[in-house]
Amino acid sequence: MAAGETSGDLYLAHVARALRALHPEIRLVGIAGPQGRAAGVEAWARQEDLAVMGFTEVVRHLPRLFRLADTLERRAQEEGVDLFLPIDYPGFNVRLGARLRRHGIRVLDFIPPKTWSWGSWRSKRLRNSVDRCAVIFPFEVDHYGAFGVDAEFVGHPLVDAHAAALSQPEIPREGLLIAPGSRRQELARLMPVLAEGVRRLRDALGEPFEVRVSKAPGVDPQWLDALVSDGARLVEGELFTELRRSRFALVCSGTATVEAALSRTPHVIVYRTGGLSYAIARRLAHVEHIGMANIVLGRRAFPELLQSDLSASAIAREAADPFLEGSEARECQLSACDALTTALGEPGCFRRVAELASALLWDPKAAV
């Protein structure tokens, strides 16, 4: 098993426990972080040592990553590994999967590279690197299948993560929640326009409402001063819980947009990064939307305000109607939230991954 990021280590731990429930005698080894190690995965390398981000940082660490891949390949052969189960982190895992597969080791990739978003050429490489893929969005089955990759939809991890909350009845909602993300440079670009946007939204609605700002782990509260000094209250609880108690949200693009839809919170997606970075990303991207819920639904169900389209007046314009209880715009968004929840499947994602792994390990028809 191999995870290169904190979220991947969490998923690794869940899959590890599901595998042990099916096969208590199984030996699990690989690249694991604190949660994976606590779940009984023998760490041949630590996930924390792979957590590098950004082009220049990745380049600087390439020699070390190459050496690690060599070590894992050699040890997998020596100790008779039967299955490689990489979780996300495609830059490292896809290459390692190809190398291990040449030695007859089966490969089940959980959360393979998002070639539907950009880099479709990587799908051909993926075909030679895996036996099967466990995917978390339903449309991915056809996408990878078009490249000859055997993919199965297992459901989305967030449905499992929030299963208890999703089974509970709705709770009273009030106020506006802002989930601006955690990257300092993006926060610097977002804060002033969000603060002014909230002021204009108050003017447009003609009523007071509470504003809360979700502070992500590791974020310096000073980075959020533009909102806090304007009367917003910092909250540090679980984002999903804060979303469920909010009437409306402004959400920075990313996983939080899926959580907003799952929590049935009408919202507007906001994003602003450096001009050059955005231009490069748009040139490489093959999707019409940036919000994951919009991508899954195949339509602009939730407004997206990106780059030059993000302004205080646009925030007030797009948020005013869906903020109001009973409005047509709000009901349309709530319907889209329900459609996304249905599309992401029932809880049991990690168990399904474990069952796919079990089939590859013990089904003779699954031989490479």
C-alpha cells in the first residue's frame, strides 16, 4: 500500500482495516503515515517523507524519490508482495505500479490520476501500470474504460466520512459560512474581495446575518484579518459540521465544494490565483467547470466566480437569491445537492476497495 499525502494516509488506514476484517492473517506493508501505521501497516517508508508540493520542491526531491522507488521495487520482489494498492499521489505511484507489475505483482489503483481533468496522455500510461482502478466518481468508469483501463466505481470517501451526519435530520441553519481554503497566497488574493462582497450582500438583502470563517488547520489567523476585522467570527470545528449549520456558504474551489453539496448547503464557488498559474491551468484543463459537484453533475449547478469574474458585486449578485429561504434559486441548488449525493453512492467505499483487492489476490481469473 502507498499513500503520499495526509488524506491518502487516512484512506489507506480505512482500507487496511477493511482488508483485515476480510482476511485477519493478511500482511500489509508499504508507505504509510501515522494513521496507516496505527491501522497495522508495516512502514517500509513514511508517508510524511513523501509530502512534497510545488514544482521546484518536487524537482529538488526527485533523486530521493527515485531511490525510494528502487528500494520498494527490490524489497517487494524479495519479500513476495502479491498486490500493490496505491492511493492517489499519481506522480510517484503510477511509475512504481508499472515497475512492480513487470514483476507479476498485481496493481489496484485507488483514486487514479484525474486524466479527465488534464493530461489525458497519462491514461495510456495508466493502462500499463494497473490491473484495475477503484474510482470515486461515476463518470470515471467510462472515461478510463475508453483507454482500456478496467475501472470500478466504489463510491466517494466523503460519503463514508460523513455517513453519521448524513443519517441525521436537518438542523436549524443560520448565517453565512466562508471556507476560503488554506494556501496563504490564495488567501491574500481572496480576503479583500470576500470582505467587500459580504458587505454588499448585506446591503442587497437589507438584513443582518452572522458571518463565520472556517479556519483550516495550519492557517495563521492573521491571514484572515480582512474578514475578522469586518465582524466575521473564526470557527475551527469540522468544516462539514459548520456547513450543515449554515444557511449559505462561499467556498474556495477544492474538496470543500463536494462537502458543501453533500451537506445540502447552497453556495458559490470562489477562486483566485496568480495570473500565469491560472492561464497555464486553463490551457491544460479539459473540463468546463472547476467545482467538483458541477463536474459530476455535468452542469453549472453552483455558480463559479473565478479570477477576473470574482468581484464584490458578483458575490452579492450570485449569493442574494439562493441565500433566501424558499427562493427558486435556493430550491434549485438544494435539488442539485441531492442529485450529487445520489451520484456519489452509498457508504461502504473502503469495504468495496478491500473486496476488489481481495478478488485480485485470490481469484485465479484475475492473474496478470
